[in-house]
Amino acid sequence: MKTIPFSTLLFTCLLTFSCQKEDSKNTQTITLQNDGYVEQGNRAFIGTPVAGEEIAVTLGPVSNTFQVTFVTLLFGGTGQMQATRDVILKIYRDNGTVVPGDVLYDGDFTLPSSNSLLYQLDLRDKYIVHQGGGSIRISFELVDDKIFPSFAQEYDGPYDSNKNWIKDPGGFWTSNAIGGTTGNWVIRAIVEEYL
């Protein structure tokens, strides 16, 4: 009968244990949203002709550490004409005040327009992790002075002026209600919460 050296057996056990530990990490998929938009629901596209302006929403909180995997939004206002617009997606740590916390991620994207279909950005390969739970602020900075395509607000869900934001090019954050609009930006996030 052939015997297995103790060191080989120990290595095999350690490898098996570490693989099981990694596989047993539990996550939960959560959709974070403030808006109540449904296809063809009550919404309006808000013209955004100011380069450097940011449109943002506060989403959450989430109880534990989580990774942002997708951002979904309604972006249009050009009717049947297809158009695109370059933006900078920023994800901030939201600390519950008007001015958010640190930037967790920023990256350039080109968004296509649609008057009814939600568009989804796949961020799984960006590894955007919010340690310790809490809220995030999803923001889109406009890099040109086009008016449309632009972001939609909806008027079916309950409005919260402390979760819908505009940042001017000078860096000053305000509720979108101060800017004269009182709808929820249709911007959502899908996250994986680590349990």
C-alpha cells in the first residue's frame, strides 16, 4: 500500500479549506432606486446645456460592504432621432450631507439616447467597492454644452429633495428642487452586498 507524505496531505487540506472559504462568500443582489419610473410613465427629459454640470442621485443605504455592478438610467429627449453624448460617471461615498464624500470611481462613457428604454452600464470589471456599508451618490458630469440628449426625471414615485442633486461647474451642490425641478432623476444602481 502506497502512503501519502504528511506535507502533501496538509497542503491538500489547506487548499481545499481555502477554496471552500472563497466559494462560501455570500452576496445579495440589491437594486437601489428612488424613482418609480415604468416604461412610458410620467417623465420629462431635462435639458442640460452647461458643460461641467453634474446630475446626481443618492442611493442606499446598504447595511454591509458592497460592490456597484451596474448603473441604469433613462437618457433621451431627442424623439426618434438617435444621438449620443459623452459624460463622466462619478460614484461618490455619500455621507448624508449636501456635499458628498470621497470619489470611489470616475470614468468616461458615451450614452445613447432613448425616450423610453433604460440604458445599463456594466461596471462589474471596475471593482467599485464601498467598504462598511452606507450610501452612494451616482453622478454624471456633462462634458459639452449640448442641451439633449439628457437625463429624465419622473413624477410617479414619491419625491425626495435630499436624494436628487445638481452640481454646478463651480463645484456647488444643490437639491434639484432649488433648480426648479421636482422629479426624481431616473438613475439606479445594482449592487452586490457581502453578507
